[in-house]
Amino acid sequence: MNPNDARIKRIYTRRVGSQILDQSLKIVDPFEVVVEWEAGSVKTADGGPWEITIVALDITAGSAAPAAFNQNIAGNWAAGDGHSLGGGDWHADPSTDAVLTITPPAGSEGHIYRYTAMLVAQVDIVSFVESPLFCITA
């Protein structure tokens, strides 16, 4: 990758406040979806818009997950916002990861899900990644 590029590194689920991936989440507890992403120093300095779309697929049902699982976030690049590190394989500041809190809706337990996150930014930048499978349990 180069300083003009941006990407999503990974997306995963975890219990609220945890620091590690969790693939078995309780219906009675909200959970977090973490999106780690980064951009080169030239990309963040251009001030252009970006948007990350986060959608879940219900593998068990073979359809889209309930709308409560899905979110969009958007903004504009800003130099020094923690997403910009130069050279090589960047390691952005974890405090700037997108952390979304999701409350599982009734009826979602007993299903297996997978998230997909897509970053779209000006000058034809598109990056997407899938999460590991996870389930909602009773």
C-alpha cells in the first residue's frame, strides 16, 4: 500500500468493553462490532469524504440480518486523526477504531451471522472485509 491509499484491516465482534474477539454472544447483552481501518498520510491530508457501511448476513436464514445489526459511519479525512501513519504496513491508533454497540433484537438467537464492512472514499478507493462467523445464543 502507499500513502494515497486507505483500507479496512478487519472487522470483528466482542463483548462490550472487551479487547478480544468473541464469536458467541448472548441475546440478553449488547455487543460491539469493531472496525479497524487506516489511511496513508497523503490520503488523510486531502480532507475528502469517506463512508463505511457495515452490514450483517444471517447465515442460518440465508438472508439479510435484522436492520438493528447494520450501521453506516461517515466523515472527512483529517491529518493527524489517528488513521494516518506513513510507510509500509501501517498500524493505526486503536483508539480511533470504529466501535459500534449493537443490541440483538428478539428472535436473533440460535442464528449464525457474518459482518461485511466496506470503505468508500474519493478517488476510487474501495476496501471491504468480512468478519469471522459469530452466533447469538440464549
